[in-house]
Amino acid sequence: MRGQLDEAVDKVANSMSQSTLIEGERQEMRQQIDTLKESKKLLQRTMSEQLTNLKIQLESLKEERKRCDDAIKVVTVENERLQKLCESEQKRN
């Protein structure tokens, strides 16, 4: 009987020890999950900020391109005017 009682006490002690280990692992996993959630939020925030900055840069580049296209049109018109003027002068001479 004493042997059975000792065996039962050992089993309970082992079970409690395993339970404590499992609880520690569970808490560690929960902390890892919380850390991952925070990392995800930070990554999403960072990506959102980068996306906003890229949109701003794109708008700026679009405006710059429009200004360049407008400048090219002005230069093209002026070039055509000067070519016609040169042709007129060559015909006079």
C-alpha cells in the first residue's frame, strides 16, 4: 500500500512539474504572439507611411513631367518659328 501511495505521489509530482513546464511554454508562446502582433502593426504602419510618401512622390513627378512636356511644346513651337524664319531669310538671299 505504501508503495502504491509513493507511486501515486510521484505521478502527481511529475504531472504538476509537466503542468508547470507547459504553462511556462504557453506564456512564452503568448508573449511571442503579442510580439508578432506588435511587429505586424509596426510593419503595416511603416508600409502605409511609405505608400503615402510614394504617392506624394508620384504626384510630384507627374507635375514635373507636365511642366517638362509644356516646356518641350514651347521649345518645339519656337524651333518651328525659327526654322520658318531661317527659310524665309534664305529665300530672300
